[in-house]
Amino acid sequence: MDDLDRNIVNLLQTGFPIIEEPYAEVAMQIGITEMELLDRLSRMLEEKTLTRFGPMYDAQRLGGAFSLVAIQVPEADYANVADVVNSYAEVAHNYRRDHAFNMWYVLATETPEQIGQVNREIEQRTGLKVFNMPKLEEYFIGLQLQV
Amino acid sequence: MNIAVTAQIARNGKSKSVHELFVDETDRKIIQATQCGLPLVSRPYDVIAESIGASGNEVRQRLLDMQKKGIIRRIAAVPNHYMLGYKGNGMTVWNVPDELIAELGPRVGALNFVSHCYHRPRCLPDWPYNLFAMVHAHNREDALLLVDEIANLLGDADCGHDILFSSRILKKTGMRLLT
Amino acid sequence: MKVRLRRPALPEQALLDEQDLSLIDLIQVGLPLTATPYADLGKLLDIDEREVISRLQRLSNDKVIKRLGVVVRHHELGYRANAMTVWNIPNDSVSKLGFCMGQFEFVTLCYQRPRRLPDWPYNLFTMIHGRDRESVLANIQIIIEACDLINIDHDILFSTRRFKQRGAIYRKDNATKTVS
């Protein structure tokens, strides 16, 4: 990543114009050509320096239900329980964390009722209690990493 | 490396009425066409319009509307923080008295190393924490220093806390909106 | 830091121009020990950093460069632990993902080998370093997250013990599986 890449990333974290030729506009602000901007963006996405570039949608506002769920999984059962949890398409993410509560998964379903249904099924299949922690309030700040 | 913060705090919840958040068929097509990213071409919104059978102006207007309603947070680049050396990413959790969380939650969320901050229900007796804040640092030692900063901010309202680092990613599928 | 390189026996399809030959001659003796070795190579050849990198990638892809590796005294860098980590990567993604992984300073070797099916399905080899065993495992998770490798099967070989991890495996059938 050179300095120009850094400038581009810092600027583009703040937002992107919704106009006819947005890349030309941003390129002009930085002092490069539109072609160079597109080139660098393309490379940074390819190299995974950037994870993505585009509209950031608020999935919750589009409908559907979400929840964060945790389980205290005995070590001997960990791989099996992970397989059970991962087998649900409604489980979008699943992480191991260093804590007694050592499995954390994110549920994304079409209706709130399905959250409960999936959790009950996981409990039945694993014999473990799951701890459902939906968000009650979000204090959302747009974090920007200055690169 | 410095971390800069935007000024906006959005209190999410049940305050928006349903009809304000309505998306119609054309909006859905726009969402599906852009959820993986914006085309890297000179006139990206025209290209999207072409692909869904609408006009460029209509696409731009709808995107602006969705942005106004908060359906689109913003159109932006998302850096890969692991690539940038942020290896100490942890979920900090706090037990904050219920009557204080409305005031303190946003203040924790406003800290420049916190990316997500939520009020979630406790699960007593095993899980007494009701405030969750994701922190980002270059390594775990630095992340622990960030925990101290939050603790200082909370003062007496810190009735217990912990930090949970992820040790393994078990599953990660992109959330497909509106399949 | 020495770059080991085999001078062509050229595969038939490879076309090398003057710049390629000059570049190969330069890197045979070693990469410049600077913060920007590719840019500095470029200065010697009057081309820019990106072109140097893209030429090296092409030479690797065309198998003109069989292996671009470094010999590092990693103990001296404070990396006491390391693990050979092997990955089963779809053929068309190997150079892209290999390049992605190679960007991290705790990855010191990254090269491609043919699979030996059915027992050895891995085609990308990386050496992952860390302060200790735990750091090595953490660094592997970082590469998985950063380069989006969660669905890639891999195996980890610490020098004395074999430590197996499975890539994520999805079962399509929800209903019948029970935990034994």
C-alpha cells in the first residue's frame, strides 16, 4: 500500500457520491485520473486490502430477525456441536472465543419466531442450553481506520 | 496509526415506523445488484440501471432515498483490518446498571477504537453482561489497554467486565439480503 | 536474505522479453534488503513497482520461476515457533490466494506443489511463524480471516506433532444428524 492508496482508502471510508460520474469526481479531489482510481480500487479489492466497496446495507432495516447466541460447549463435544450449529443456513457466522462461553453464532432469519425455532432445535440436537442475546439497542458509530 | 471517528450516532430500535422502511420491487433489484459491491466503471449507477431495466436517474434517486432512511448506512470502502495489522480484535462485555446504560452506552460507542456497541439482555446467573463493545487494536496487549479506557469511562458503573477474543472462525457466510 | 531461483529450462509457451531476463538476472543474487525491494528493482530497470510485481507473478504463473523463496533465520527475528500449513485451494485461485497470504510478515514460504491424491489433497504450502505455538495458531486464523479462506481445507504440521484442523464442512441435511 503506497501513500496514494492510503489517501484513497481514507477518503472512501467516509462516503461516495451518488452522481453520474462519481469516480471522476473523487479522482479529481485526490488529484489523479479516473482510470488510476479505478485501477487502484480494483487491485486493492483483488489483494483483499479492501474487503468490499459499495453500499453498506443495514440488514435489520430490510426486515428479518437477527440474534447473537452463545453456548458453553464441553471441549470433548466441540467439533460435533460446531457441525450441528454450522449445518443451519440461518447461522451466518460462528466463532470460537476464549471463554467459558466458547461458541458464539449469529442467526439471521426471516421472522423472529424462527430465531427461537432454530435455537430450540440446536438445544435438542446438542443437549446443551443456548443463550440468546438479541440486540436491544445499538449505539452505532461509523468506525473508520485511518490507514 | 490513528483511528478517526465519524460524528453520527444512530439510535436503532423500534422508533422508525414500518412504512418509512418500505422497499419496493425496484429497490430490491437495486439491492441485489449492489450488495456485493459497486461496479468499477465510470458511470456505475447507469450500469446498474441498465441491468435492472430502470433509468440512471431513478437508481440514483432511490439510492439517495435509501440512504436517507438509513437502509443504506453509506456507500463506502471497507478496509480489511487484519491486512492493516489489527490483530487484537476483541469483544468486550460489561455489566452496567440498567438505569445508566442509555446514557453510557452511546459514550462507549463513541470511543474511537469501538466499532460496534450494543445493549443486549443479561442471561443470569451465568452471563451478567448487558453492554457489548467490539474493540480493535494491533495486538491483544493493546486491546487490554483499551479495556482499561472503557473501564475508566464507566467508573462506578462498571460492575464487572471481560474481553473475549475469537480463537477460531468456524463459519462465515455473507448475509444474502432479500434472496 | 537469499532468493533461490532456477534459471530456465523454459516451458515452450513462456515468452520472455529483455526486461524479464534482466529482472531474473537481478533477483538471482538476492532481493534488495530495503523496505521496498520491488520498487527498488524497478528503479534499476526503469519500470515501476507494480510492473515488477506483475512480471514476477507472471513468471511464477508460467513456471519460469519455479520457486521464489527466502531463507530466513527466523529464530533471530523472535519467531521461535513455526508450522508448515498446507491448503487445498481451487486451482484457479492459487496464485491470488498465495499472493494474499504472502503479504503477511509471519508467512515465510509460500509455494505451490501438485496434489498427491487421494491422501494428500493440498496444493499450497506455507510456513507460518510466531512467538510461540499459540501465536502461530492465531496467525493462521488471521490469514483465514484476511484472505477469506474459511471454506478451504487445511492441515497444520508443527515440527514434532501433527495438529489437524478441518475446514468448515456444511451438511445439507439438517434433520437426521444427532450428536453422538
